[in-house]
Amino acid sequence: MKIAIVTQYPMNTSTPEGGVEAVSVNLVESLSKIDGNEIHVVTLNNEVKNKKIVEKNGYCIHRLPRQNNSELANALVTGRKEIEGCIRGIKPDLIHAHDTYGLMVKEIKLPRVFTIHGFIYGDTMVSGKKFPYLRSEIWKYFEIQGWRKQPYIISISPYVRERVSRFVKETTIHDIDNPISDIYFRTRSNLANDIIFSAAAICPRKNTLALIKAVKEVNSKNIPVQLRLAGTITDKAYGEDVRKYIKKHKLEKKVKLLGNIDKHQVIKELESASIFALLSLEENSPMGIEEAMAVGVPVVTSNLCGMPYMVKHNESGYLVNPNDSLQVAERIEQILTESDLRNQMAEKSREIAKERFHPDKIAHRTMAVYKECIAAFNQ
């Protein structure tokens, strides 16, 4: 089967930025291992001036130039033209689009599958940027119109299905979790250190300050703890607020900003962590939680959006009010100070991850959707 994966794809596959890039890398690598598949990745990059084709082990990447304009204009006009031209040249049996790339391929008359990774209109409301309501409503209109044009949608979480199914009546929806690299299943946390690890961009939506405030509360009880934050600062003003808070409360030795790190560094961090924490205000199915669970790290995360479908409260971790730093601190303290609880949560996390997030299982579930989509198209 010749498959065009139309998505955000990193220049360096070892350091994807964001969940869409990470999912795309993991899915492409797993699909390319299946006999009979010919995988073509189609992506837009600011770094390339002219179309560039890169042959990888088992698949081909078509890197197209991305115009320096807004994300919406790119999805509806400039990027769409580039993508459509490339697809015509590849002549795939099926297109699998991800994220905003779904808007770019929605008029192409080929079997199409679309994975929704997030709700941009929802993210916009907690982005901290100007005119959030107006910008959210604009995005909501175009996102919903795009969903209605998709014959098959892959939902990465029941939370996604709940929000999308209200707007699409003729679309077939399949539930398939995000895949993570199998390298995470080949390692294990020692759970011996008083370290909290978090992998997420530093911005209002990820609610980084709330996690730092919770660590401050734990530290005030003289409980040994260190928070290690991996992720780029995507909102400069918010990043400055984070730095000021750390300095004001003398947390320099307790909170470490690691910046963007590759998956091998992430694994080293998880091997030393006793807790993975993420207090996002808007998420569907965070990759960081999946990776932590695969390594066997208990998770403390928001009781909002898609997170409750990933973490079993009191079994593989805790679900918390992301804006209640005292409650978050209490849950962190429990895991750090109760070794039996920590070990039980670690085992449950690994059990869930192996069944739901392993890339080979995800690839075969995805192939089943492809075959169903092609069969329906040819009827």
C-alpha cells in the first residue's frame, strides 16, 4: 500500500517538537516496517527554500517550503497548494493527514484518514495571547468545516470523540491512542530519587507556574524534591514570569529548566524520576504521560480534558485540580514518601502503556482503518 502521511515532521527525528511531530515519527517508523507498505511523508518546513526529497530507512520524506504567514492562511491557501501538488506526484493509495494538514487535503478525491491531535480553538482560549475569543471562534469555524470533510477520523482519546462527534454525522470515527517509541518500553525507572520530571512547552496552556508553586509547597515541608522541566519557552512573557518566580522564592536549586531535549535524554530523566507531572489546562492525549507510563513512572496530572482517560486515579497516578497547588503538593508528597504506593503505581502504569501505546500495536490498528477506508472508497 502506498501511503502519504501528511503532517508536521521534524528536521531531526530524534528531537521532535510537540506531540504531533513525535506521533508522526513513531507512526511512520512502525508503518514502514510492515511488509508491502510504501510510506511517503509530506511536510512543510520553514528551513527549506525548494522541494527536497530525503530517502530514509524504509520511507521517503518530501519536504516542501512553508510560506512565512499565519497558520490558518497556510492551511487554507499557500500550504494547501504545495501539498496538493506533491500528492498528485506521489499518487498514493491513501492519505493520512494530521492536525492542520487535514484542512490542506480535505478536497482531494482519494481515500483519506485524519487524526485530530488537538482543538486549536480550545488551545487559543488558554494561549495567553490577545483577542482569544475572536481568534478561537475563527479557528472553530474552519476546524469544524474541516472535520465534516473527512470520511474517516482517528480519535486519540474519548475526549476527542466526545467533542468531534457532535459536529460530524457522516464520518466514521475510530479510537486509536498515540504511539510512542518502543525505546521507552525497554527501560525502567529506579524510582529511587526525589525527582519530579515534566516534559512540556513552558506556556500558559501547560500551566507551568502551577507546578512550580506545588513544588514550593512540598519544599516548605522540608521534603527533598527537585523539579526538572524539559521544554522550550514558547511564550516569552510567561517564561519570564517563571524565571522571576523561581528567583523570588529561591528555588534555583529545586527547579531546573532543561530546554528542549531529545528522546534519549528524556529516557535518562525518566529513569531517575519518581513522578511525572503535567498540569495542562487543555490537552487531548499528552505524549509525555504515555512515555512516563511506559517507563513505569507514576503520573500526577490534570483532571481535565483527555488526561482522565489516560491515568487511573489512585492506581497509576493521581488526577488533580491543576489550579490547586496545595492539592497537587499533597499528591506529590504521598508518592514521594510512600514507596509501596510508588511501586504499585509504577507497575500499573507499565501494564496500561504496553497494551495501549506500543507503536507496533498502534501501527496494526491504523492499518486496519486504512483498509476499511479504501474498501469504502472503492464501493
